[in-house]
Amino acid sequence: MCGIVGYVGSRQATPILMNGLSVLEYRGYDSAGICVQNGRLTTIRAEGKLVELEKKVKRFESHGTCGIAHTRWATHGVPEERNAHPHRDCTGSIALVHNGIIENYQELKADLMSTGHLFSSDTDSEVLAHMIEERMKNEMPLLQAVEDTLAHVRGTYGLVVVSKDVPQTLIAARMGSPLVIGVGEDEHYIASDPSALIAYTKDVIYLDDGEIAVVTSEGVHLNGSPSALTGSRQSKIDWDVEETTKGGHPHFMLKEIMEQPKVIEDSLRGRMDLIHGRCILGGLEGIQDRLAQIDRIVIVGCGSAYYAGLVGEYLIEEIAGIPVEVELASEFRYRKPLISERTAVLAISQSGETADTLEAIREAKRKHALTLGLVNTVGSSIARETDAGVYNHAGPEVGVASTKAFVSQLTTLTLIAIYLGQLRGVHERTHALLAGLAELPKQVQEILDHREQILEAVTSLGSTEHCLFLGRKFHAPIAYEGALKLKEVSYVHAEGYTSGEMKHGPIALIDKSFPSIVLCPKDSMFEKTWSNIEELKARGGMIIAITTDRESVGSLVDACIEIPQTLEELQPILSVIPTQLLAYEMAVARSLDPDKPRNLAKSVTVE
Ligand code: F6R
């Protein structure tokens, strides 16, 4: 949600800032801006996608070796240039970029206006610039002015401030919205996401909540400390710059779908002992004793991560025999969940920064539950705040819609289920499941090699504006996920239902203009799902089947997408792939950009 970049060193800042913004554009793309310090502050902002800012940057001079930049996803104020960051104070002496929300901005703004401050935007962020200005007017040094300002705000922030009067210095502060500092040779970078820095350095320092850093070319000083931060806080990014480019594909979403065979391999690497039928999860080794004691697991997540959790519920209950509940993190955090020391709360999150999921984990900690993370982004807040966890190792996901992250979440959840079974002496399915997992990359590749099936399905759907996704048992969550994917990138209204529920209401929608996409692999639910297909057909409904058995199903349906057969527990990992491709192709067929769906941003760090 919104992207921040900062640079201080000896090179020209503008190209570095613009390059960082282009990497982060997927985080927000309704407006963007930069501010470069050079005796004064030069600020250039533009409404719309980054290319609009690029055009302006070419027209105006912005020399200087210290600066900040931002790409915005609107929360307060319409997406117009005046609401774009960087925001400034009345005199143009202070500029800042801010991610997050200042909850008490209205009262702060009213106070500032009553003392003569003039505001030029509708944003909550602008109050921070005026508050800092007010304090500096009273001779407070910049750092103290930022500290004192933040002591008076309620809400969340990832904030970077620059002042025309303090050369070659950036102040960075974090509370609930991530910031990372990149360490170079006599230069430093700041970003809301390490992907914006990786082209320059892999050495990074993640700021913690409540920390304020003074960043100069020489060093990083924390919370007013006279000594610079040392190596102990530094970590290394473990992926490469190539992973943040499209690699020859027209869109990140397609690239990320196509790389799923490798993603599954990466999630499995080093974690399966096929000879002894064991699963090795280093991230859980240290808490084995406590894990063996738990009597219940609550999985929390949002959106696709929540749907992955629903598959996880089936997996863990069937494989390890532990009761599981899955809850939307945004609900969990606001009720009084009945959890104890013997409950493990597992947060699933690609970004590791989703505000609701992070708060759910904090609530679980307050209740003394064991907190676990299934997280993709190394060093993210959820990864750091949970007691233990497992990374899904999908690499950076740039496309706004979760694809490879979802598939790697399912893969890793299967490993977690096997591991939990192992701790309880349950081994019956382990050999078969590990062997099945090892086959998945090849099987996913087979689906990707037959993409033409998807194009036929897209043609059958034509210009439809509505459809149902249906599935049962392991495939109910895949129906929800398929519907979410289609609606978010192609704007076709889609609903996911478990097929058993169809007769309790949704079937009323069915006629020849209302298509259904039915997940019907040959599994324990096949006959039941087959009956549902007959019911749909009897009402004239158009049906696209995603199945492992074209021969049985093909004659009754309008289009058929065939996928390889695997074990029932693993089948969702294969059957979700055609739903991703379908959403992608529908978006492209409608001339939409699947990487930048309207009103959405990649990482939701606000409520
Ligand atoms: C859908 C999608 C979202 C995310 C959700 C959680 O395609 O990407 O629904 O799954 O916002 O995000 P993370 O996993 O980062 O917590």
C-alpha cells in the first residue's frame, strides 16, 4: 500500500528515486512524486501512473544527492496532484512521504489552521509537515521536531522527512508500516519494501515499530543514539534483482503464474526426507515441545491467505488430527477469541505486513497463545513478531493478485500438516504425500504447457458479467479463491460456493446466460459434484469444468480444462492454476492491466 523511496549519498538522487518508484508502482499507482534537496527543496508531483511523473521529471531540473519519493494509493483525499506526496509545510522548508494513516489528523489540522497554517491537500499526511514546521519555528532541531510530532499523533506511519535546512540528512520513522534502510558504500537508501533497493544493495536494516533513524551518507543513527547502527542489525536480502522484473512476460501476473513449478520446488527444497518419510521444518524445530502440547490451531489471514488457511484446515485436521478453525484476521482482532496457552495461532501472509493479520497475532500474544507465521517476506513484521514460523519462499510477488504466493502457501501448509502429524506419531500418509509433493512441479508445468484450454474457456465465457465458482471439500476454498481472482483482475462479478450449498439458494441464479465454473477432480466428492453438474445442466446453465477426467465429464459440459491427477489432499494446488490463468486471460481479453487492478494495492498496511 503506497511505496516510499529515499536516497542520500554522492550520486544524483532523481534516477535512483525514479527507479525505486518503478519497482514499487504496484503498491499504489494513482499519483506519485519526488523531492530533491539542493540548498532548497525541489518537489515534482503528478496525478496518474508513474509515466506521468516521468514526463514531468524530464521537463524540470531536480539536481541533488539527497531526496525522497512516493507512489500513492489513495486513502484520504481523491487521487489528484495536490494530494500526491511528498507533502510540504507552509514555507516549503520541510517535505515528507508517509505510508499509513494518522487517525487524529482532523483535530490536529484544525489546531494548525487556527494558528494560521495553510493546507494544500486533503490528506492526513500533510499535518505532519505542518507539525514539524511549527516545532522548528520554535527552534527545535529537526530530529526532535519529528520525535515530538510523532508523540502527538495516533495511527500508523512509515515516514521519511527531509528539510532544506539540514543538508544530506533524512529522518525515517516507523510505526505499523514497514521501512527498510539499504546500506551502501558511503550512501544509504530507504524504502517501504526491499525490492526497491535490491538493484543497489542486499545489505539492509529493518526498522522496528517506534524507531526513528537519522540517515546520512556516513551512517544510520537510531533514536538519538550518538553511535551509528552496526552490523548486528544488518541482514542480507536472499533473492536477486531478476526476480523483480517481468522476465519477458507481458505482465507480472503471468510471469508469476508461469514460475510456479519453480516456486513449489523452492517451498519444498531441503524440507522433505523422502527416504525416511520425514518432513524437516527448521523454523519450528525450536518450539517442538510446545507444538506437541497444543490442542487447537486457529489460522488467521485475509483474502487469498484466508482461503489458503481454509485448505490448511482440511489438511491439518485430516493429516495431523488436530482441530483447526480459520478466521478472517479482520474479525478475529475485534472479538474476544477464546484461546489459551495450548492454542497455536498461525498467521498466513504473503507480505507479512497486512495490518489486520498483524493485529490478530498481537491479540493472540496478549492471550498467551503460541504464535506462528507462514510468511513469504523475510524480515517482515509478522515474521518478526511471531514465536516461530515457516517461510514459503515464493520470492517477491509483484502482481497485485496473489498467485504464486497462494500456491506456495498451500504447498507449505501441506508440509506443516505432515510435520504436526509427525510430532504426534501420525505417519500413515507421510510417504505418499511427500512423493506426491515431489511430483507437483512437473504436473503444474503440464497445466501451463496446455494454456490453450484456458483460451477456449475464455471464449465460452464471452462477455459474461457474472459467474459462479463451485467446488467441494478441498475445492470449496479453491472456488472462493477462483472467484476472488476473477473479480479482482477482470471485474467480472464472481461468487465462490461450495457445491453442496448450491441448492440452498444460488441455483436460483442459473439460466442459460449464467455460467458456472465447476471444480470436479476425480476425488471422494466426484459423484456428488457430478450430480450438481447435472442439476446445473437441467436448468440450462453453461458449465466450464476443471477436471482430471475429461472423458467422464466432457460430454455434459460446455468447456473442459483437464489437469493431472494427484492425491486428494494435493489436488487443490493443481486445480487453482487454471483459475489463475482464466482470471488473467479474461483481464487481457477485456484490455485491462491485471498487474494494476483498479482500487487495489498489493500490501494492505492500513485497516
Ligand atoms: C488477492 C490478494 C489479497 C491478499 C490479502 C492478504 O489476490 O492478493 O486478497 O491475499 O490482501 O495479503 P497478505 O498475504 O500479504 O497478508
